[in-house]
Amino acid sequence: MKTNFTLSSKPALALAGAWLLSLPSWAQEAATAAAPEAAPESMFGIPGLSTAGLLVLCLTGLLLTAVLVLGGMVFVQSLPLLEKLYARPGLEHSFMARLIALLRGDAQLLTGKATDVVLDDHDYDGIHEFDNDLPPWWKYSFYATIVFSVVYLLNYHVWGGKLQDAEYQHEMQQAALLQPKDGSGNAQEVTNFKPLTDAALLEAGHATYTQNCAACHGQNGEGMVGPNLTDEFWLHGGDVNDVFKVIKYGVTSKGMVAWQSKLSDDQILEVSSYLLSLQGTKPANGKAPQGEKYEGKK
């Protein structure tokens, strides 16, 4: 007996699929029309994620979830039919047939089929040994360890992956970049500065910034070669003590030079406080956010 499968609702499914595929484009057009010319705001710590973008992500996630749930329901409902289909001669021993049987409650795919063949010469104190195959789950796990060992060997001993000692040396080199070469000061020192609020001191910090920092960060902190200093995102922390240490000791791996030999601690604190006063000013041509959003200490 032959089983014919027909799908009378192909046109309806095609229309539904076209409608689902068109939703993201409608949402993107709406987001583009509603977006202002200014730099997009960020949400949940994701730079550039606007409200419209979040709506698109949520809508896409809901659609994918609905498709997966619907597909799962259809698959479960069709298991009896699939079981009959794969019970035909030539298909009953296929992997798909065993998978469907597993979903229907038959665990033979994982445990294997016991043959219960007794080994005559393996009888010890009345305990008989059967000649059964290893369970498939055990064999597949063993095969997986072989594949993993090959990938591990290639990655760490052929393609140049860093072993534990090499990773340690790399971390030590990165830490050494924050340590002044002349031995003066300590980049890991604990400081408890508070942002300056005196107008005269902030103006002094502004003058120092204009003379030494504007070439890389822009006249208004908008960012050029260096990052934008007016948003809420920081590469090395947004507390006044974090900013102080970055200015004083530099981050040579990022191109930030140390200013401790040219500026006094008072001048560095003035510049740090001035930079924090620029938060939220949103100058023209502001560089895109970099780093992580700084929430402030609680």
C-alpha cells in the first residue's frame, strides 16, 4: 500500500511565509523613519541599540519562537505517521527510524539491543558474562573524545594556540604595560579621589586638556583618534580614580601615553574632573561609543 502526502494549503502557507518575512523589513523602515539624526541611544548596555531596534529584536525573537513551537507541535503530532513510514522494509534499521522510536519511548538508540548471548568460557562462581555490544551512547561519547583530542592537538600544537604557560606570559606582559618603566608610582595603587567641582580648578583642567589631549580626543571630547569622552562608555572604567590612573600611567597597548612625567597629580586630577564634567554634553560629530557602560559605584 502506498501512502501519498498532499499539502492542500500550500498557497496559504506561502502567503503566511511571505508575511512573516516582510515583518522585519517593515520594522526596519519604521525604525529608520523614527530615528533622529543624532547618535542612537543605547539600551541594556548595548551601544547603538535604540527603542526601535529593541522592538525589532523582540519581534524577531517572538516570530522565531512561534515558528519553533509550531514546528515542534507538528512534528510531535506526526510521530505516529512517521513511525509507520519508517517501519517499511529497508528503513526499519535506519538512524531516523531509531530516532523516531526513541521519541516514542523506545530507548534502543541509546542503550543498544541486548543479544543475551552467553560466553561459555566466561563463567566465574556462577556469574555468566553476556556478549553484548557497548551501548551506543558510550561509543558515541568515546568517538567525541577522539574528535576533541584531534582538534586540541591541531589547535595547540600545530596552529599555534597558546598553552597555559604561554597564556600566563602574555598576561604578565599585558600587566607590565601598566607598570611605569622608570619604577615611579604604581598603576595598581589604590586612590580615593573625589571629582573636583570648583569652577577655577575645572577651568584649569580644561586648559590642560586643550593643550595636551585635544589632538587625540577632540576640542570638546567628541573623540578622534582616541575614544569619545562625553558618553557613558569607558574602556578602563569611568570613575574619577580610573580616569586618573589612565592619564597618569597610560595604556600603551591602546596608544595612550603616560603623562606622569609631564603633569603633576593635581593637574591630572583637574583634567580627570573636567572630563567627567563633559558627560552628556553630546558634542557634534561625536565618535561611536567604545567600551562598557559605566553605571557608577553604589
